[in-house]
Amino acid sequence: MPKPKAKTHTIEDFFTLAQSEAGVKVPLVLPDGTKTEHWFKVLGVDSDAFRKGSVGIHQRFLKSAGKELPLEERVTEKRQKDLLFLTLLISEWSLEQPCTEENKARVLLNAPELADTVDTFANDRTNFFKKPSRDS
């Protein structure tokens, strides 16, 4: 029995950046697991929008970096920072409300399961990988 021919790949077969920039529609599920017709378009952590926005967030919170803050204030600040990072990853959605920074923060703060979905999806580069369409 002949051995199958090995696939050869080009460097483009490894690229994920274009899809990370374009984003991928992620279906939204209710907390009880019920599927809905709604979605978020989630960018990858390698996208320019996320990287550039991250710099601004880091700079914003640098002011308090060396200060001794009470634990509760540090927890609140970390939660705000994490929330801001996640809002950078949503570029569009199908919800009736406009996809504004304020609305993104509101939904992610009040629906932690959606925040986890966005975080997990955006950090998994395989979600932004287009499989090669050809065998060589």
C-alpha cells in the first residue's frame, strides 16, 4: 500500500493575523445554555485594535502602579482594567442596543459568562486560523 504524500505548506498557511483583525462571530448563549440568535464579533488578541487599545489602558492605570492601595480598591481597579481589555475585543454585535464602549462594559460586567466566552475565544489563536484549502 503506497504511503500518502506528505502535505507541503507555505508560510501563509500559518497566518492568523488577518482573521484576528477581521474578527469572528461568536454565538451568544444564555446562562442556562439556551442558544440565541445573537452574536458578538470577537477580535483576536493579536489584532491591532486590541494591541493599540491595550497600550492606552496600561498607561491609564500606570498612575496607581506604585501606590499602596487598600485591597478593595486594587480589586476594583483590576476588575475595571480587565473589563476594558475585554471591551476592545468586541467589534460588533447583533444586540438591539448600540455596540458602544459603555454598553460593551455593561454587558460584560453583568454577564460574566459572556466575558469568559470573549476572553477564552480571543486568546485561542486556533479560532483565527483558516485551514489551508489545498493539499499539495
